[in-house]
Amino acid sequence: MLPESVRSKVPIRAPTLVLNGDEDPICPPAVARLLCERIPGARAQVLRGATHDFAHKRPDEVAEAIRRHIVAVSHRH
């Protein structure tokens, strides 16, 4: 069952990047995709082979994903 916060619309209006690991048992990719669908204009990125602690274990990859997101968003405005 999905948490209520994911089932309903999320009141986020800022450009959003939803990062997720494809081996995350706490927030599986299906939940991350659904969350992304609920945030207007959000973009999803799945990190292959990553679990829930991907930010701690793969900080360079996370930082690069965030950097690319910021660059993409800044070019839209």
C-alpha cells in the first residue's frame, strides 16, 4: 500500500528532481515514479544498483545529477 503522501497530489511547485535507487527497498522505483507523477513538472532519475542510502554511498553521482538538474532548470527560465 502506498502512503497517503504519495497517493494524493503533492503541493510542490518548484522544479523537482526525484532521485531513486533501483534496488531501494524502502522507496522502490514504483513509488518514486508515482511521486514524480504527482509533482507537476518533476523529473525522475533512477540510479542503477543503488539502495536507499545512495546519497551516502555515491555522493559524486548524486551531486552530478543535481548539477545537471539545476543547469536544465536554469536554461528553461
